Amino acid sequence: MRLRLFQAAGMAEAMAAVRAELGPDAVILDSRRVKGGVEVTAALDRAAEPVVLAPAAPPSPAPGLARHNLPAALAARLSEGPLAEGLAAALRFAPLPDGRGRPLMLVGPPGAGKTLSCAKLATRLVLAGAPPLVASTDGLRAGAAEQLAAFTRLLGLPLAMATEPEMLARALARRGPAQPVLIDSAGCDPFDAVQAAWLRGMALAIGAEMVVVMPAGLDPAEAAETAAAFMALGARHLLPTRLDAARRLGGVLAAAAAGLALGEAGTGPGVADGLTPVDAAWLAQRLAGPPRLESAA
């Protein structure tokens, strides 16, 4: 209850002051004459006062996270405790398929780094004594086949070209027992129905495991929508590239938060740089660290 004492020359003036201060719901508890006028004690039950609730402010991102432009919901979740633990709970981490079982098909928007990533994976398999069967479905982009062919020649690997599902299936028929298969696919806009149907048809023809290759530095909302569109086509893994050059990883985390599993990332521009394993601890260090990543090759 809110109590106030009012003094005025007369009762009318005192009542006017009560209404002005406490409103029409005020209750007069006492009144008496004093020297120079009257004194009125009035009260207002707080239950009668309007309650204004301010919207709860979202938790501030943890130090170092704000510059990454994370999606608001993910930033709030990661601000609740240790960063590595929050990442492990919010995102999926899983080893990147190696193409030994189901063929591994690298998919993604044009210019994402699929060809270089394919070359890095092929190099790793050759060094491990398991030379892969490498194929390309990119018959549209100028120089695409030549770029991958240059890599495979250095590795002593043949390169199969297949731009239709039937051609790809025939190319893979030459696969040796338990031989890994890597497929560098043409850039795809997953929001284009024709391109999306073509990509899914290629993957289904050989039972491929699709891995989305996506460059770091994308707008988080765009990255999340793109990841979800590729997931609708059957992709389950994310291979982010250019983490050595990106200053903000909001796009990478947004794509992963859409449901794609993280396992490795491209952190260098050359084939010899290889791929860097990614887990919650590594990602937490990268997010909290300096804007630029030192060479992780």
C-alpha cells in the first residue's frame, strides 16, 4: 500500500492534490485540521496500480561472440555457460565420411570450394594408401574439369566425368573392392527446383552421402536457409571452408545449427594444407580467439 500525507489550505484543495498524485482510486485514511489548513492521509492499494512489464532483455553474448553475428537464439544459448559445453549441446559433431562405404559427394553453391576440398580429401586418401575413384559432375563451369584433372594427375589418379545419373553410375561401376569414391559436383542453387532435382537424382543414382561445402563469412540467415535446403535434398554433413580468412563465423554456426554435422573444415588455400578436425573445444577456441586464424595446416 502506498501512503501519502497532503497539506492544503482547505479540504477541496487537499482532495484535488490526492487525486492528482494518487488517482481516483485513492482512499482517505485520516483528515484533521492543522495550523494553516487541513492535513489528509491518503493511500493507494498497489494492486490497483497498473503494472507495466518491460520485455526481458536477451542475454548478452559471451565476450568475443558478439562480433561473429550469431543467430540470436544460438547466441543466447551459448551465453548460458562454458562455451565449449554450449557448442557441444547446441550443434552436432560427427566424423566426415571418407567415401569408403557410400560414395562421398561434395555439394554446395557455386564457388564454395568443393573442387579444392575434393583434392584435399583425395590427397589424404592417397597418402593413407587408399587411392580413391574421383569423379566430377561439373560440365558447366569453365575450367572446372581441368582444375580437378590437374590435381588428380599429380596424385596419379584417373578422373571420371559424368553429367547425368546413368553416366555417373557407369563410372562408379569401375570401383574396386572397398575403394573410396569422391565426387565433385557442379555448383547448385538448392532453391531452384530444376537444379535441386538434378542434384538429388545424381546422389540417388549411386547412393551417395552428400556433404555440404559452404564458405565461412556468409550472412547467418542466408547460411541457415541454404543448409536447410540442402538437408531437404538429403545432406547431413557440413564442410566449411576459408576459416583461415573469415573474421566472423556466424554463417558457419547458423548452418550447423540448422542440423548439419561438423567434422572438419578448410583452413588453408592449398591442397597441402589439408583439412582441420573440428570439435566443440576447437570451435570454442576459434570463436573466442583473435579475429584472424593462424595457419592450422
